[in-house]
Amino acid sequence: MQTQTINSDTSADKKVFIKMVLDAWESHNARFNKLADGLTEEQLSAETAPDRNSGIYLFGHLVAVNDAMLPILGFGERLYPQLEQIFLTNPDKSNVEMPSVNELKKYRDEINAKLSSFIGQLQPADWFTGHTTVSADDFAREPHRNKLNIIINRTNHLAYHLGQLAYLVKRNPL
């Protein structure tokens, strides 16, 4: 059996790699949207496991992380900077007032629309440039700290929390 290797220096190979990463990102976002939209407010208010985060906190956390991607990728300022304090700085059950599920869904949709718009405009070479939180010196030493790596990292983060949120789905007993 003969195997082919990909020469990652060619433009065509970079495009394939970028497509694979972005397809995974879009697929995980679609799964998150479907799961979150299928859960009731009662389910989202429950903890994913005893003494763990509630579903609404994880939902808000993922929305806040996506919002934080906008400035990191150079796409502009956060749309909802107040989410950082609620879902990134403070833990669940810290008595910080949270937005409603409907508000979070609205925020999610607006943030994801803006992310998608900017993602669709990037050229292949743009994905391999440094993101805004890495200095030029650090990027010169560590070129893997690029925009595409942010998408990979956030896709993995999303997948992790999708696994937690799946515990909120009511199962039909046999």
C-alpha cells in the first residue's frame, strides 16, 4: 500500500488543511447550536453532574469565548464584553446575574454571524499570521501561534464542553 505525504508548503495543501480545520469548527458549532436549542430552560438550569457547572453557565461560557475570539483574530471588539465578567472571570454559582437563555441565544447568533463573515474573508496566508495576543518576537519564535491555531484550540474547547452539555439531554428509559 502506497501512502502520500502532504507538502505543507504548497498553497493547495494549506487550503486543504484550512478547510479541514474550518469544517471541524463549523461542525462543532452546528452541534452546539442544535444541542443548546433542543434543551429546555429547566435542563439548562441543571448541573451537568453533581457539584459541576450548570448548563446555562456552560452555554454562556461558550458564547463569551466566541465573543473573545473577535479581537484575538483581529475582527474587531467584542460585541458583548459584559459576558467576560459573568462567564470567564467568575465561576458558576458566584451570584452574578446571568442573561436569560433567549438573550444568550441572540448573542450567540450575532457573534457567530460576525465570526463567520470575517472567517469567510480571510485568505489562506492570513490564517498563518500571528493573532493579536502574541507579540512579533514571540511569533517569530513560535509561528504555530497563529490565527488557525486559535480556531483549532477553540474547536477542542467547544468539543469538551459539548460532552458536558450532553449530560443534560433527557434520556428515555428502556
